[in-house]
Amino acid sequence: MKLIAGLGNPGKKYERTRHNVGFEVIDKCQERLNVELDQAKFKGAYGFTRAGAEKTFLLKPLTYMNLSGESIVPLMNYFKLKPEDLLVIYDDLDLPPGKIRLRQKGGHGGHNGMKSIIQHLGSDKFNRIRIGIGRPEPGVAVPDYVLGTFPPKERQEVDEAVEKAARAAEAWTETDFVKVMNEYNQ
């Protein structure tokens, strides 16, 4: 079994903000894999499909970003998933808008959602797709920036990155993550 979790904040006021690109990828994965997030448990909305012989879960934690681990890890524990069965998709200030990077492990990089997952999981050895949102201009506070929306040019680049990240996540349902990294980290 595998779990694809996209990070974001629940509620209409956070839709299409920089911090919610993980949720956008899950939306795209729902379309691509024909999955409904019709289960409400583990402080999240989730659903599943079968990709080949494996069951793949899609999850949107509804805990707010900073508590994402409180949703992801209980689902993993219940279904007996290992860290290598997890793929987390989230926004990254250190990448330019529209860039994606796949990794198998790493620190939280100051991202509070990732910090929560690492803390609750007790490991940083899990798959991830980071989607670049760029850094704020001097004088703009990071919380205001990540909760803001993209200007039109960046929005187009991020929409393309969301599509690419969804394709990468779907590819992972059928193959090894190293192969997916080699294809999508270009």
C-alpha cells in the first residue's frame, strides 16, 4: 500500500494560495486516478484506489498545515504503512515558482507541516515532492506570503508544476520512486 498526502490548509479562504499547492496536486491526482476523498477519518479527507495490485491512498490532512503529522501518521499506523510507503507533496520557498524537486529523505527546511510529519513519524526518510513558490520580496512576512495567491504569470507556472507533480505521483503508484525521481528531477 502507498499513501500520497498533499499539504495545505482546509477552507475556502485558503484555496489557490501558495501554501495549498499540495492540496491542488491531490485534486489533480483525484482526477487522474478517479478517486473520491469520501472518507473522513484520521483528521483528514481520504480515498483510495488500486494501482495494479497495490492500494493507493490519497489524503488531504484537515488539521491545518502546522499539524499535518497528526493526520498522516495515524492513517499510516492504522494501515501499517512504512515511511517508504509515504509521498508528501508540499510548497517550498527555496525553489522558484513552478519548479518541482523529488527527494527520498531530508529535513523540514523550516516548513512547519514537514516538521510535524517528521516529529510524529520519528523519521525523515520518506518520499516527497516539493513545489516551488519562491521567496517573498523584502519587507513581506513569510506567513502573509505563503497565505497569499500567485500573480498570473506565476500561477501559470505553478499550474504546470501541479500537473507535473500529479503525473510523478501517479507514476510512483506503478514504479520505484528512484525511477520517478530520475524522470522528473530535470
